[in-house]
Amino acid sequence: MKLELQYTIQCRHDQATLITGPSMVTWVVRKVKEAGVDSMLDLAVDQWRELAGQKAGSYTKLLEFARDAVDALHEGVGWEVEYSRDVWRLHRLPGLTVSPGKRPNSRSHLRFDRLSQPWLKSLAKRWARLRLSSGLTRNTVSADILGLTRFSAFLTETGLAADALADVDREVLERFLAWVSTQPIGHGAKEDAITAPGTFFQAIRQHDWDGSLSTSAVFFPSDFPRRPARTDRHVAEHIMTQVESVANLDRWPTAEGLLITLILIQGGLRATDACTLSFDCIVHDGQGAPYLRYFNNKMRREAAIPIDEDLETAIRTQQQRVAKRWPAEHPHLFPALIGNAGGQNPMTYYSYRNMLISWLSTCKVLDEHGQPAHLTPHQWRHTFASRLINRDVPQEVIRVLLDHESTQMTAHYARLTDQTVRRRWEAATKVNITGEQVDISAEGPLGQAQWAKTRFGMATQTLPHGYCGLPVQKSCPHANACLTCPLFLTGPEFLPELREHRGRTLTLIDKSKANGHTRVAEMNKGVLTNLDKMISQIDGDATGLPDAI
């Protein structure tokens, strides 16, 4: 018993998750002595719990951990031990993939004892082992087995004579579809209940596990319940104004929670990807611009997004905090704040979500009805995309920034946002430069055309204080303020326009001087100087332009 307890403490130390204080160890030793047994294996887990009495939490869990650690040492670990069991102890199977950003349940199980049909249980074990070994996460495979469990329950409840796999055909599956539609479960659970058996039957055929499976035992795309219409999930701007206010951001109780929030809002990452950022997540391009490199856990690939210098500085500060707390090794930018004595585990999605809920309550962020706003971390990804669409960033650029596999999801953001913009535009009161109200009606034969013209003007002629109402076929005679902006960019494809604009600027300066409009002439000199620099740089001949002034 002494060696068993020493081994238990060593195992707990090697896991480097929880801190085991002397008082906990002393309590366990006292309970073991009271039991009067020679080994932890002399009592079952339930008996040890009963012996613990009213003591709960980490003390009782340490007692259970001691029993499990000694049992694993006695029986061994691995597939040869677990495969024959009806309940797989997943923590006894080394090397399994854990869902990223989620704290693994050290005592999680995969239950086959709820599959009533022996043939189904046998094939389900084979399928589960293959999927776990291929790198799928524990949660994914658990969902697979839950789907098969519902199929097994259907066979039992309906009394179908499914004594073998050969009894499952298209007629059985159609009855199963009808049964699923009546179950009091959500839309996603109904989809999973159909997807799991369908993928299961496909694996049986692919690997030739049982040739008796009917060729008609197949689900078709039309069999799945129709998905409900997608709703607009981006956060309203009046709520984002509250969220992004300096006063509210300063109320974050932890620096980690604040930085994750900024990354989600400014970078559009999924919350799990942000929580599991590696410690060395900053990279630079050839011009020295910073990028945030992350692992897209959903697509299982690396990706990167551009960030600004302020966010880079905040990340560098977080790196210093982590290195100071865990000087030996620090693989994650956001190590878990609890259950992470060794610093090897990243913060979980649920930990951040709980911090977010608490922070929103503290800040009293309210919706349009004056009620506490309910936000989820993923809504900021939708908000990020919607804001880019509103700024008329090309959808392909947004797809790359969000690391979408296809343009369909990005197009969904664009469709929703365009409708939202139109509603706001129609509801707003617009005036021209003389203060006269301008009515842009959606009704009448020109309603759609007028909106298209306005939308195009917003996309191509957006001004600092509103939108240009000039017909898009006409050119603007005024000096372009963008040409005095340090953020303005251009290229060889705009060289003809730049030359034409330079000519108009020269004419405007000459006329202003002749008419005594000194102020106008001086304002346009800066525009002319910038045009000369850009044209010279693009054209490669800095001396080819005549001296204008």
C-alpha cells in the first residue's frame, strides 16, 4: 500500500495539471488506513467513495485517482486491454486526439453497453477504433457512438427483427428516419443521428467488414431534415460600441481575457483557435509587417492574418507574462489558468466563455431593448466579416482572412449585410450639401435601380463624411483628399488615371492663381507633389515630369 500511494503521487506530479497539497495526501493516507486493506484494488471505486463520506471535491478525486492509477498499473493500458470491454476508458488509450481548446475529461468513457444488438456492438467497436486511430477527436467519436445508440434504440423500441446486419435495408432506414423526426431532440442531434449510421454503413462496405449488408441500406442527401434558414449573427454596432469602449475594456479582470477578446474582434478567429494560439504566433513578411499565425482547428491547417502594431505589442506583453510564470517551457500563448500546474495545457473555450459572460455582466452591456446583451465568442467572427463587407472589401479577400474553404459562407455574410445596409439606408434621413432632404425610395419602377446606383456609389466614391451622390459616369472636379492621406496605395494599373488627375490638378492650380484663389492653389500643391512622386516611382523616371510650379 505504501508503494501504491507513492506511485499515485508520482503519477499526479507527472501529469502536471493539479497541485496536490500535503493536507490532501495526509487525508488519503488516513482513509486508506481506516479501510484496513492491503491494496487499493481491494475495494471498488464506489466503496472508496462511500468511505470518503462527506468529503468532496479534490480530496475524494485524489482517492479515486489512486485507485485508477494502481488499476492501470495492474491491468496495463492500450487497445489489447480496452477493446474487449463494453465501456472503453479513453484515458487508458494513449495518443488519442483531444478536442482543441477543451479540457479533456480524464475519466471519459466510450459506452458500447447501450447497443442492444450484438452484431451492432461488434462492428461499432471496430469502427470506433479505426476512427480514433485515424486522429479524430474523442468528442467526434463519442458523437458517432451516440448516433449508433439512437439507431439501436430505434430497433429495440419498434421491435424490428434485426438479428443480423443483413436485416438492415432501405425500408428499415426509412422507418428510422420517421422515428428520428418524432424524437424530442434538436435539429443538429437529428442530423447526427442520421449521419452516424450512414457513415458507419459506408465504412463497412469500404473495408469489407461484412458482405451481408444490403446494397439498399443507404441514406441520401434528401433524407436529412432541411436546415433552418440562417440568421444574421453579427453583433449590432450599438452593442459593439459598448463592448469596444475603453472604459469597458479596462474592466476585464484578466489580461488574457482582454487580449483574446481583442484578437477575436480584430482578427475574426474562432474562439478555440484564439485560445490555442502557440507561444510564438507572431511572424513578419518581407516588409516587416506583423501577422498572427494560428492553427485552424476546424480545417486542420495553419493560417495567418495581418494585425496592427498595437495588437502585436499586446501579444508581446502576454508572452513576457507567460515566460515569467513558466520559465522552463511555455508552448501556449494562453496557458490554462487552472488545472495547469506545468503550463502545458492551453486555455479552454469554456473558460474564456465564462469569463466573457462575467465581464458582460460587469459592464452592463445592453441591447436595443435595454436588456443585458447575450453574446457568444463566435458572433465576433460574424461581426468581423460583416464589417469588412460593409467596407466593400472583396469577398475573396474576406474568404482568405477567415480561412473559409469555399466562398459560399463568405457570400452568406455579404448577402445578409447588403440587406442590413439597405434597410438602414432606407430608414435614414439623407441630405445633400445644401441641406435639402433626398428621398431614395425602394418603391416604384426605379427603386431597385436607384438602390444599385447608390450602393455602387458607396462602394466606389465613399467620402469621409457621407457618400458621393454624383452619377458614377461623371468625374469629380474637386481635389481628392485621399491623395494627401499616408494610407493611400496605388499601382501601375492606375498610371493613366494618375496622369490624367495630375493634368487636372495643374489646370486647377493655374486657374486658382489667375483668379487670386491662393488658398485653393496651396491646398492642391500637396496633391500635385504626391502625384509626381507616385507617377515617378511607378514610371521609373523621376526626371521625366516637367516642373509645374
